[in-house]
Amino acid sequence: IDDLALAHAATNLQYHQTECEIIFCRPESLPTRADSGVILMNMIHSEQQSAMAALKAMADFEGVIITSGILKEGRKKYLHWTHSLGWELKEER
């Protein structure tokens, strides 16, 4: 995850009013525990695997995970992996 991308996202957040707590960080800097909320990942499959490995403490996370960056040719393998994590596909675009 590029530090400039994190800084850019944090800067963009300043233009929006929100009462939600929003954290922009690398996977290793995420809170060690969260029961709910939203995780956004715009990464290719291998990057998502690395990020989720860093989030083992959040195995019982019951929030929403929105992902993007998956290559069409890797779709089947990706969906198999997400199924192994217990994720349920709600929508695909």
C-alpha cells in the first residue's frame, strides 16, 4: 500500500463531513479487534491475501468487506479463496 495513496485518501476525507471513525492505514497498523464496520480493499488477490493474514485477530469480524482490484481471469480462484474465509458474495459488478 503506497503511503501517498493513504495520504491522498485522508486528504479527500477532509472534504466530506462524517461522524464515522475512518482509518487509512497499512494492514499491520489496523486495530487488533473490530466486531463490525466496513473494510475496503482495492488490491489484487495476492495483496488481499497478505492483508487478511495480517488481520487474523479479526477472524470473527461480522461487518462488510468491500473489495475491488480482482482480475477477471482470476475470478474463480478468488471466489474460492473468499469462500474458504467464510465470506458471502452479496453483489458483483
